[in-house]
Amino acid sequence: MKSLGLVVSFALCLAAFSARGALADRLDAAAPLGVTTTASVTSASDVATIGFLVTQGTGRKLSFLVKRTKGSTLAPDVRLIAPDGAVFDIVAGGGSVTPSATGWKAKLPTVPQTGLWRVEVRGATGTSGGFTLAVKGSDTSKAAGTPSPIQVNGKQDIEIVAGENAALTVSVKRASGSRLVPQLVVIDPNGTPLGTPFVGSATKGTLSVKALRLPIFGKYTLRFSGAMGSGGGFSYSASTGPAKVKGTLPVASAGPAFEVEPGMDGRLDGTASQPGSGGALTYRWAQVGGPAVTLTGAATSQPTFAAPVTDASLAFQLSVAENGILSKAVTVGVEIAKRPVADAGRSQSVTSAAAVTLDGTASKNRRSGPLNHAWRQVPGDDVAVTVTGATTASPTFTAPPGNHTLHFGLTVDDGNARSFEDVVVVEVGTAHPAVADAGREQYVPRMASVHLCGLASRTATGVLDSGVQWTQVSGPVVTLAGATTPWPSFTAPRVASDLVFELSIGGTTATADRVAVRVRPTETNLPPNAKVNGPLNAPSGAVPMAATPTIDPNADVLAFQWGQVSGALL
């Protein structure tokens, strides 16, 4: 009797498609009002998303113009997404829309929400190509009044919103008979004062601040008080509008848009920012979109935050300063979403000159919907090949002459989140008959029982009865039970983490394969328990093996991988 092992791999829990509809697509770029952005829709399933910041108010007079670029066949299908994530009906909001086969125009006189708006561009009827987007408007604010008199050692706070790259002008005058010496502190949206207080004239009782550049978009506090122990009545007027910039400025860089999984820590990165004159930089980050999170180290180049536990679209803005000179602010989008799972297929052994097809069809979108594929040959191989169809699920290449071990990486993208890269090993020739396959990437809850799967590995005999070795490469150290079997197991750590394991067959590290296990605080997927109809006694003929008793606790569809682990090769 020959014994065979069974391992069951399972599809990770998928969110309903409707849940994705609550999210705007991942932010590809963000630009201030009045700046034209060039972007492209690369395929029928692609969405290009451009963001812009604007404050709520009447008289904003926003205008939108989408034009396809020269040589493009894009027929723009455009949607406007409000800061709350909902698709905004421009016509119902008092505006107008003029679509055409080659472009799209719209006007919106009144803006109902403050924050990051998004323009999503798709290709109608499967078209694709480049386009430009220009959003123009007037993002100014005014405030004026006669607050209650300031008591000695007291204060009065007035709020005013500022658009992107704005300047502030303030005028203060004390009331008749008042002894107030006006003093003003301007506080940014993070609650941080902008420099030292402005102090007015003790003799005239006036204070004037002209065209003070504001570092970031959002709500500012004007904190009025009395200098020199004074108090009394006063009146003020304040306004914000576009800043006029002269000279050489430092340049802020917040990096490209990126993803963070729900409940995990995210890190912003402003280290690519550049000074204008070689001086030291100071940093100021602020959140400008999405559910509020707490930024730790908002005055550093790389602040961190804890992501919400549900899907969300966040946006942050960075301004840097050099010797008191402010940069223009820049915006970066962060999508909080479950990453899809890339599966680059099973390891292969092929002959020289063979036509080889890679297989990414088992990749999974854990929130449903289509996936975009991106393949590459991993740097470090001793020979390069040309991959045809690198953006499809099943690209091809021709195996080179000789003996080579090739590695190909696959990432998939659902429009909001990108997967981690999965790598498949392709052995060309006969130098290494043993080729490892460490199985599919897994997402598991904390303290879960985790089983790895090496049953798709190849050996010289075709039977996985010896020479199997699993080694933990990174992550919190765990105890791996059965490290010399094709199906080892361990208990996931208590903390959210990424663990990587390497599988080698027959002591050959050249064809080793690695797999990641990602422990997540919000993961609810549980592993199934494999059950088979054995042991069987079949002296000859066909043997009916079955795993039909196996049940997945999450009711997900199961994929099965059988492998022979002892006896003569069948």
C-alpha cells in the first residue's frame, strides 16, 4: 500500500463587492487648483484618480476640463467623488456637465464639503489612453467681527479655513476706550503655533499681519489676546487667499500613494524632500482626508499612524521649511484595504527551448472585483528572458538553452490595494531535478494554527519522502513542528507581523522557494481541517481517493493539492 498526503489550501475571506463601492479609487496624483495634471487609463478595467483640495463655500466656481491627449483613443467616463467617499451628482448640486466623445467639462459654483475631492476617469466602452485634467476655482475665506472683550490674561479664538498654498491677512483694531495691546497667535490644523506671537502697537492699539504664508490646508485658529497684561474690546477682519511666492523654495515630497492593511501601522515618508539652499529642513504633516487618525511624529520626516480597522481612503499633506521659508504643500493618498493575494503558480521544471506559460490565475481579490497583473523576472538570475504578456494572468517565455534557475515575480492590483510580490521558480535543464514550491501566501488571525504546504514541490523520484527542509527566514520566531515534512505547522504570534519561510528539497538551495504568512489583527479567516477517505487497501487498479468530508469554517471555496510522500512512484 502506498500512502499519500493531502493538504487543503483555501480561499481567503472576500468582502462583498458593494463594500468596495464605498471607497474612492486609489489616488494616482493630487494637484492644487489651477494646475493641469496629465494621467492615463491603461486598460478597460483601469481607473485614473486625481485629487484636489478645496474648502466648503459658495462662490467657489469650480470648473473641470478633461481632454484626451494627442494620439489617445480614450472616451472619458468621469465621476466626481466627495470627501465623504460618495459619488457627487454635479447637476443635483447646482452645477452643469458637458460630456463628449473626446473630453468632459463641468461647473460647480458651490462646494458643499471641505477636504480632498477626487476625479475618477475611466474609459467608456473599453477605451484607454492619456488625458489631461484641469480644475480651477476660487478657494478664499473671510471672517470679521467684534468678539467679546478680552479679559486680562484671557483669549478669544476665531476659526478660519485656508485652501491649499494659501496666505493669511489679519487686521485688528481695539475699541474706543479699550486699553488692549492686540496679540495674535496663528495655530495650524494640528494645533501647532506658527512661530512667535504677533504683537500690535501699544499706542495705536492696532495689529496688522499681511500675506502670511500658511503651510498646510485646513482649519486654522486665530488666538487673540492682550499683550503686556492688557485687555479690552476689539474688532478684527481676516482673509485667506492664494499665496504669492517668490524666490527659491524648498521642495516637499510626500512620496507616491500607498496601501496599509486595516488595523496595521502606516508610515509616511518625506525623506525625498529637498532644501532650496542646502539648509536643514523642518517638517509639518497634517491629515486632510478620511476618518481621523493620530499622527505620531507629525513634525518628523516619517510620522506613523494606526490605520482604521475598516476600509478607508486617507490623505495627508506635507509642508517643509528651510530657515523659515515654506515649501509648497504636497498631498499623498493612503488606501486602507485588504491586499489581494498574488499567486504566481506552481514551480516548474522545463527543458531548454520549451515554451513556458506562467500561471497567475489563482490570485485572489479578497474584496471581489477584477485584478490587474504585473509580472517581472526577478533580478539576479544568470540569464534574462523576454516575458510576453507581462500584464496578463498567464504570460509566456521561451526557455533559454543550458541549465538555469529562473525566478518570476507577480503582483496584482485591484485599484485600491496592491498585493505583495509572489515568486515562482522555473528550473530549466537537468542540473537541479529537485524544485521547491512553498505554497501560497496566507493571511491569518493572531494565535491561529497555521499549516504550510510544500506538496507541489518536485523531486528526482517524484515522491516527497526525504530531503524536505523548512527554515524560518524572518519575523517573530515561532516553533515549526514538522520542519522536515511537506506540511509543517506552527502557532501564529500574538502580534501583527509578517513571517517568511523557505523550503528546500534535497539540500538544494538554488531552487528553494519562499512563502509569507501575514498575521493580521482584523483577519477572520480560519483554516479548514483536511479529512480523507483512508487508509485504503487497493492491491491494484484505480484507487478512489476523496477529501469530500473537508469543510471550511468560513464556507469558502477550497482548492486541493495532493502529493505522494512515500512508496514507489505511481
